[in-house]
Amino acid sequence: MPETAAPTPDSLATPLSQAAAVPLPDADALAGRFPLTRSPRPASDDERAQVLSDLHFGSVFTDHMVHTRWTRGEGWSGHQVMPYGDLALSPAAAVLHYGQEVFEGIKAYRHADGSVWTFRPRYNAARLNVSARRLALPELAEEDVVASLVDLVRADEAWVPSGEGESLYLRPFMFASEAFLGVHAADVVDYYVIASPSGAYFTHGLTPISIWVTQDYHRAGRGGTGFAKTGGNYASSLLPQQEAAAKGCDQVCFLDDVTQTNLEELGGMNVMVVDADGTVRTPRLTGTILEGGTRSAIIRLLTDAGRRVVEETISLDGLVQDIRSGKVTEVFACGTAAVVVPLGRLMGRDFDVAITGSEVTREIHDRLTGIQYGRLEDPYGWMYRLV
């Protein structure tokens, strides 16, 4: 990878929806960029069948993983699909001390005819590179990112489940593996993709969840890494998530760090609000909110269905008042892992309101998952065949 000038804040943001619209070569043209070394000890058919019969989220992994390494001045090399296994890492690896790491989440879906597809992979590849730029990590060509998914899924196709709401969850990630204790961008970076056959993120499906709005903690700050998909953002959400659990809630919601009054996102999902007049509102992207691929797709689906969609500042006080008055009829969260889930209760220091509606939430869930699983037509070209 050629050396480039340090990025400016303006150059870190990229129109991800535009990037996602650029056509990809078909999977056969990308296949083989990561040659396969087969595992000498793959799971047996019976072992795999046992796993697939009782799926959870992200707890069991397939036989193989992708790997390539970047070194400064040389670029990426050693592309391969290799046996899944533990990593050998120096205790001085920079990622362990300074958190120089980014990742993505994307799913592979089994269609009724046995083929395997994924959803908007160029979007995830582009976002991985946006995150990498913010964390001073090298970019990996978008087609190579997609090729790594193609080659891994083709190696482990038997692990793609076929049940309702099931998928093969794919986790591309890169991190600073160079051993040093000085504070500077690493000269050695590793990229991996691992895969996990998974059931629904929320096992109760579209049963509404309860949300604790924390007013003591913030997920990200202006000029920070909120728009990047990096581990530190999620680490900072864990303590307030424990606070939410202690209050009897399923998830935590964060407010902005400047006014400390406006809705941002959950620990790992974007938020959308449905008004009684059918308008759907979602917090505008400020640089502290992750630009979710599911969020982007839902905005397109709602707009094309004739609904008014507004990206704007949503104050917590205004939202609570609107729920109480009936102006807001639904609130839902969305993300790759959970897809769509309705919020049934919003709690905070001095409020506790119930939200009973879920019509739009269910409508958009059925439309989006229908496209992803091949039950409905895909007029947008979002689905990409892997196998």
C-alpha cells in the first residue's frame, strides 16, 4: 500500500451509500484471492449438525479463517484461508496497549434453493476502510475485503444454517500486531475474518425490549471515534450496559456529549422514531454515531414506500413528551446483528414511558429480512451471491 498523507477530519467521512452502489465483480471473479489451506481437523458432520441444531449468537466458529498481513513499505501479503485457531501474539502487541483495532459485522444467508448470499458487502468494506483511516490503520482494497468473505464462505459453506432467522455471521477485523510500547501507528497490522453460525441476536424475536437512557455516560465525543467501528466504542458501553441491566432494562441508550440532551444510539444499534402521522425520524449523523448499513437500507425502504423520513436532532425530553402525548407511536432499533427490534419501554432518572406500537417496525423487519433471505424481490441489487 503506498504511503499517503495523514488524513484530515473532512477526509475521514465518506458517502458510504455511494460506495455501496458501485457494482462488484461476481464472486467467481473474486474467488481465489485468499487460497485455501484446509483444516486437518475439521468438525465432523455430526459435530456440525449438533451445533446447527441449537444456535446462539457468536459462540461457535467454523473450521477456517482468513488472514493477511500488512507491513509498512511493503503493503498486504500472505493472503490465505487457513485453519481456525488461536493467535500467537506478543504481550507487547500495540493493540493490547493502545486499542488500534477496527472490525465489521456482516451475514451470509442461505436461500431456499441452497445458494448463499450476503447483504451489501461493499458497504461494509467501505466502512471498514473509513474506520481504518480514523485509527491510523492501512486500508484493504474493497474488492479484497469482499473476496475474503467469498473465499471463507466457500471453504465453510456447510456451516451456513438454513433455519428461520439464522445466518453465518462474518467478522472481518484488523489490528496492530507490532510489538512495541511507544505511542505511534503500528508498522505491522493483521487482518482476519472469522465466521460463526448464529441464531437470532435477540432470542425473543420482535418482542419489545426495554431501554435505559444513561445520563452519566457517553458512548463517544466530538472529534473522537464514534463514527468508526472500533472496539473502544463498545468497551465504553459495557459499564452503562451493566447499569441498564441493574435497572431491569435490556439495552442502554446514549445521549450526545455536548448538550447531553439529544438521542444518539444504543450500544450497538441505531434508533428510529415513528410519529403518529407516519413520519420516521432518526438522529442525524454528527460524527459520533455509527453510519449503520441497516439504518441506511431502512431509510431507503421507508422512503420508497412513500413515508417521510427525517434525519434530525431528537431531544430526549421532546421524545418522552411525544410518547406520552401519543405523537410518537413506535420506537425501534436496528443493526446487522439484531436486524430490527421494537422498543417497548424507555426509562431514565426521572421518566418511565411505555411504547405500545410496532406496526412499522414489523413491516420494515418483514421487508428487509424478506430481501435478505430471498423471499422478496431485491430491486436495489443489495444482495450478493457468494456460493
